[in-house]
Amino acid sequence: MGARPLRRAIQRFIEDPLADFVLGRNLNPGATILVDRKEELTGEEDESLVDIKIIEGEPRAEKVTVPADEPVEPEEAPDSED
């Protein structure tokens, strides 16, 4: 099998079903998508050959950093003469 037929097979059997699966779901951050081959094939042409599952991950808190400000000297007020 050459590179082009292999690329088309990967697109047809993995990328297309995966894209349809992801577009039809609401995935949470940290989730993992597991793509595996189906154990039993029924022989139907339209059926997907891959089994796609979501493994929910634990939500992670994002680290928030605040830039350290350099100490700023207060500006001296001009002397006012009354």
C-alpha cells in the first residue's frame, strides 16, 4: 500500500468518524478521546470500523500568575506657593 492510499484509509476510517464524534459532543477540558478498533465486524459497509469513547478527566484549575510590579516611587507634588 502506498502513501496516498494509506492516507485516504486513515482519513476514511479514523479522521472522519472522529471528527463526526467530536462535533456531536460537548467535551470538557482534560477529557481524553480513545479510538480503538471494533472487536466484531458485522460486515455492513456504512458501519464504522472504530470504537470511540470519551474518558472524562478531572477538571484542573488553571494557574493564574500576577506579574511582579517593581516598586514605584511616588511622584513629589510640586510646592505650591499661596
